[in-house]
Amino acid sequence: MNTLNAARAGAREWSGLAVLALPTALLGLDVTVLYLALPELAADLRPSSTQTLWIMDAYGFLIAGFLVTMGNLGDRFGRRRLLMIGAVAFGVTSVVAAYATSADMLIGARAALGIAGATLMPSTLALISNLFHDVRQRALAIGVWATMFALGMAAGPLVGGVLLERFWWGSAFLVAVPVVILLVAIAPAILPEYRAPSSGPVDIASVVLSLAAILPIIYGVKELAGGEAQIQPALAIVVGVGAGWVFVRRQRGLVSPLLDLRLFTSRAFNVALAVLLVGLVGVGGVMLLVTQYLQLVAALSPWAAGLWMAPPALAMLAAAITAPLLARRWRPGGVVAGALILSAGGYLLLTQVDAGPGVGELVAGFSLVYLGLGAIAALGTELVVGAAPRTMTGSAAAMSETVQELGIAVGIATLGSLATVVYRRSLSADVTDNVAGHVRDATKDSLAGAVSMADALPRGGLEHAREAFTSGLHAVGIVGAAGMVVAAGLSAVMLRRVAATGR
């Protein structure tokens, strides 16, 4: 473990952090950049509601599936090397996604982006532990890292809105290209290389088992969240749980495991992971609805909707920067709990938004939600990485990023599906009866479909559809608030013994 007496970082190390900020912000951007592009993308590629959800969360699912493997590979073969390889792959795949000609092609490209992204995320975070050995400086550096990821997530809708004013939806992916070129050009001169000593060969069976555990489970959760009773998703979950059990048993018997289970002996590590997961599930679900509300209910242009996302972005940035500083004086568990209670208030505020001019309440509530996200992203990540030995920070970083990406993806799948179910049940029969079959199907599928068929709906039909969508937002707000209260209690009780970093 690092101590307060460790060597302090200088200009070169802080320059290295600036370099690591490039792919970090890019990965955050790619999580959300499509939110405002969805209506235009849907008009061009005409995906079904299920395909739309896969377009949004295939990226997160594949990142979650491969992070453990990639974090381990970085520890074994070189963190900087993996970062460079992943950056090139990310840039090439982004170009493929930009010029996708069908929904299935875009889903495949997003999945490939997820695999490439899985090489970048643990590498950037693990390299911070190589650059910064002083506890306070490392905490601040991880706070900056979390801030840059948060900045990318928050800026995604704004960047997407700006690009859509001038270009087609695929331009949102091309933002990655100049970032990748700059990273590849300067990283070798600034970033150190690191590989864990005495690393054995990669156990291929463990890699296969990790994927067999994670991917079927997230597929099953996603499909079951759609509200249809299907045996295949349930069986997928059973298969995933079984593979996970075999994976754990195998890791215990290996001299050089893919995932060192000693990481989970730290209570701070386990609780921080749980808080990150719960927090990101809520954010992943509500962010999709907020951006759709701005465009489909408030009828704002992508540019105007992006501007309304600026206050939440500032709230997230402020929290990500301030939380590590507060944790120098007060215990991190208390700081996280306080931020999550404010976030719960934001979710409750979203339940008061109506289908009329409710943009002010929407943005205020979402700003509080993002405030909690910034705090848990910074402090939760520091707790996870700080609990790990230096030789295992890549694996610890991978676990942190796995639960965050998994949280966002599961949030989109489960809470997005909850909102869809509430929307369909709230639709008045007057809206869907006595209209052509294709109009009825499009309207029941989603609010975007109702907007596209507005001229064919009966008088007041679109307004009723917007009210039904808002009911779905309210349901997600209630669930999100409950989740934040639970996470706040978990942080306050289970992390009470974690000392402030300034002590």
C-alpha cells in the first residue's frame, strides 16, 4: 500500500495524467454521445425498440464483459502497450460505426467499440497508480480521472447536439479519431510502461469462463426487463451463474489467476463496488429518458437540448473535484452518503415533472442526480484502487470500471424497459384505436414512434403519448430515489471506519 511519505509526483507525472485524460474523456463521451442522436438515427436506420436498446448498451455490455480480462492482460504484458493497441482499435471501429448502413451493423460496431474500450479503461486508471505514489496526490489524480470521465459523459449530449446541427448522426463517432491520433503520438514519450513482476501465462480457460459468466447474465437481465416471460433469458442467467461459480473455483486453484480473489477480502473494496453499481444503474436509466424528454416532449432541437445538459455537467464536475478534497477532512463514507442523499432528492424532483413546460424541474433534478454521480465516481474509484496492492491495481481498476459500465448498461436495459412498460400501459385507447395498424404499432413501440406518426394520430394523441412517457419517467425516478437511499445507508454504515485521506 502507498503511504503519505511516498515520493511526490512532479511535472512529468502530472503531464502523464493530462495524456491519460484524453482516452478517459473519450470513453465517457462514447457512453452518452448517441442519446441526442437517437431520433435522427432511428429515422435513418429504422431500428426496432429492442434494437435501439442494443445500440445504446451493446457498448457497455461488451466493455463489462472484457474489462477483467483486459485489466489482467495490461498487468501482465504492459499497461501502456495495451493502451496504445486499444486506442488504435477504438479509432478504427469508430469509423466503421460512423458509416453503419443498418441497425445490426451499428450494433456490431458498438460491440466492437466495447471490446476496444475495455483495453483503455483499466490501463488509464492503473497507470495513475504508477505515476502517483503519494496517497493524497493519487486521490486527487483519481478525482481528476473521474472528472474527465464525467466530463465526457456530460459533454456527450452537448457534443452530439452540436454535430447534429451540421452533420449526420455518424459524425458523433468520428470525434474519437483526432483524440486517438493525438494519444498515439504523445503517449510513448510521456507515459511509463509497467507490467507486474512474476506474471505467469494467461489462463485461457479463465478468460472463457469470465465471458461465459458475465455476458449471459447481462443478456438475460436485459431480455427479462422487457416484460416478456421467456425461458431463454432465464436459462441464460442460470448458465452465467454456473459459469461464474466454476470461474471462482478455478481462480482459487491457480498460482497466477485472472482475477485475484484476495481483492474481495477488503470491505472498503466490496462496498465501494456495490455503491458504484447501484449509482450507475440509476444514472444509466434516467439519462436516456432525460435526453428523450428534452427532444420528444419539450420538442427542443438537439443543440438546445445539449445546452440544457450543461448545468448537470457542471454539477458532476464540481462534485468529482470537490469530493476528494472533502475526503481529506471527513470520512469518505460520510461524504459519499451525503452526495447520494442529494442525488435521491434529484430523482424525487424528476417525479414532479409533467408533460408540459417542465424543463426547469427536469434539469434541476438531473443536476442533483449528476452531483451524486460525480462524488461516487471519484471517491468510489479511489476506494477500490486504493484497497489493492500495486501489482493488482490493473485488476482492481478493471473491477471498478466493470461495475460502472455494467451499471450504466443494466440501467438502460432495466429502467429503460420499466419506462417502456409504463408508457405502453399509460397510453389511452383513444390514441391507438381507430388508426392504421402501422401507426398503432409505432405509437405503442415508443414515444419516438408516436412523434413520427403525429400527423396520423387523432387530435390530442401526441399529447397523450407524451403524458404516458412522462409517467414512465416518474416510475424510474421513484426507483432511482430508493436505490440512492439504500446506497447512502450502505456507505454511511459500512465505510465508517475508512479514515479521511488527510489523516
